[in-house]
Amino acid sequence: MSKFYTQDLFDKNNHDKLGIHVEKMPENLFSYLKDNINTKSFVPHNSSLAGNIKEEYNIYNLLTSELHNYLVRLTFKPVFEGALQEYQILTSDRGFVVNSLWVNYMKKYEFNPIHYHDGLFSWVIVVKIPYDYEKELELAPGKNANQNVTSCLSFHTTHVLGGIQSCHFALKKEHEGQIIFFPSRMRHSVYPFYTSDDYRITISGNIYLDPDRKA
Ligand SMILES: [Fe+2]
């Protein structure tokens, strides 16, 4: 039963209900990032992040104009119209700018507690999932729990009665190359995985408004 507690990351209805956008990244941008994050010659980014993860690195110097423009274009997806209308604070429109970019190398048992980001929009790019999700379900300590959320990326929002509800996305190997794009203030968290000694690799960052950039 717990198997069906999680939501399918490929189901657009789940994204629309939650107010996020998920898509496959352009192949060239994904390959570029994947090929260039492996040197680990980057500056640690831990003190700026909530993750209880040893290896987190600033990779802002990998930001190209093509990657920047791709990320900024995602803010114009229809699902975000409502979120943007919440910010009635500018006297005239300003442009978006990608202001941070980092990579997480997550090992088993590490986790990211409930947190939110600075900026207006943020993302998680799924670079590498080292475990087999079916094996995770079988071997995780939550196997017999009514919520086996091993290895999930979870979003926490309020429901119509004002209570907190969580949406748990199981991240699987088949999701490598997907980008999960969401309003920065949405609370989210990542649960540990247990069945691989390899890294789970994700890339995240934030988009801000730039006062010097006209929309
Ligand atoms: Fe985050």
C-alpha cells in the first residue's frame, strides 16, 4: 500500500495541482552540466544551504547565457501566473536573473530538511539517481510503514482546510534529465536513500528580479 503513497513525477496533473513545472531538459544543456560538474574543484556551498549533506558546491561559473535564458523562460509557464500575481511590489516590470547555481552530491542517510529558497523561482535538476527505487521500497526502514517515503523529494503546502499536506515524488533513474521548477518559497525536503554507496546528484539554483534589467 505504501508503494502508492508517492506521486508520479511524469504526471502533469500532479504538477498543476501543486503549482510546479516539470520537463525534460534540452539534451545539450543537460549533457553540458553533467560533463562539467564532476571535477569537484568547486567552492563548497554548504553554509548557504539547508542540506544535511557533506558535499555541496557552488557551480555558478558554469552558467552560460544559453542555460540562463532557458531557466528564465521557465518562469513564464502558465502554472506560475498565480504565484507571480502574489508579488505586487514593483512599480514597473523588471527582468529575471539566475543568481545562484549549485550541485549536491548526496550520500546514503543524508537528507535535506524542510526549507525554502531565496529568490522567486528555484529548481532541482535530477542528474543521477544511484539506487533502484523498487529495491529502496523493499529495503528501507519504512517498508512496512503507511508512508514509505524513502528517497522522495517532497513539497509541503496548505490544503483547502488550512492544514499542511505533503506531496512526495519518488525520484527514480528514469527521471535523470528532468528539471523540477517551482516558486522559491514553496517548502520542500528530501528524504534519505539507503541502498547505494554512490552519489545521488542534483543541481539547483535560484532566480531573482534584477533591478537593472528591464523585462
Ligand atoms: Fe531546496
